[in-house]
Amino acid sequence: DQQVKQNSPSLSVQEGRISILNCDYTNSMFDYFLWYKKYPAEGPTFLISISSIKDKNEDGRFTVFLNKSAKHLSLHIVPSQPGDSAVYFCAASRGNTGKLIFGQGTTLQVKP
Amino acid sequence: DSGVTQTPKHLITATGQRVTLRCSPRSGDLSVYWYQQSLDQGLQFLIQYYNGEERAKGNILERFSAQQFPDLHSELNLSSLELGDSALYFCASSVLGQGGYEQYFGPGTRLTVT
């Protein structure tokens, strides 16, 4: 049972435009959500997170939106840069342990 | 550089063998998590330790075990290895052992079982 889903395996955008990566979850007990970026042969790199008590968190070019009623979150990257090309994972956790449940990832390609 | 170190970077071994993967968390982090990334399964949580004690378990096989030592480094032991155990194994650490804190990942150990 996939509790965290990223339904788009890939996304291609033009440099300077907005990239929107989406993630859906099924477990209403999740209370903390994170986005990670991963390059081949490297570990995931933490990007941004959001608590379930918020609906938006912003850090530079990265903004995460959370819609609890729809059990949906999204990551916006504005403006997109070629160096953003990587695999993006969303992850969710519950309060008691912090173990992360990951989506399958979305490969973002930003074209110059 | 996340501050989390993992050794070795690559490991090639035969079926039936036993290996040990090592992880040192970021300075000040008390919790260590182990994850497995295989081609068809994505990133899967295996086990968590907090300040030396097991905190949570995922779908970790009985052939796998882990521990966290007093200096907070952790080791993941994989025994009776099978071809299907070939994967990337990541260690992550966080300051506390509960949700609401970011986890920082090491570079991973690529295990190949032949």
C-alpha cells in the first residue's frame, strides 16, 4: 500500500519558468512533510519541510504548499535553473518516531 | 556535505555472505535511520535508533540487524545475503527521534551481491 504517491515520474520545464512537483498521501495521521532532491550516486539532500499545522512554507526559490483536505502537497521552484535537474522525493512522517515514508520520486529536467 | 558519513562506499560480495555497513551521524544528532533504495521499491525505511536504543522498525528482514553504539555511530549487519539484497543503503540522522525534524542523509553504500 503506497501511502505517499508521486504520480508523475518525470517533468520537463524551461529555465526561468516555474516547476511544480506534486505529491499525494493517504494517511491522515501524517503531520510532517518534507521534500528531498537527489542526484545520481548521492544521498538525498533536504530541501524544505512543512508541518501539518501550516499550509505554506517558503525558502528562497522553493515553496511547499499543503492541502490537508485533499491530502496533497506540492513543491514550487521559481525560477527553475538547470542545476535543479534531479530526482525529487516527497516524504511524510508521524510524530512518534519520525521515520519517513517516501514517494517514488519525480525526475525534473530543466532545459536551458 | 550533510555531515553524515557512511563506509564503505561500494561493497561487492557473494550470496550467503555477511557484511557490515557503518554510519556516523552529524555532530549532535541522537537518532539514526537506515533506508534501502532498490530499483523497484524506492526508498524504504528499515530501522531507527535513538540514543542507543531501537525506536522503530520497518519491513526489515530477520537476516538484517542494526545497533547504535555509545558514540552514536551505527552499524547495519546484513547476513545470508541474496541477490535481491543488492541495493543502495542510506543512513540518515536527526537531532531527535521524533517527527518534525529534518533528516540528513549520508552518501550511501552501494551493495552488490553476486
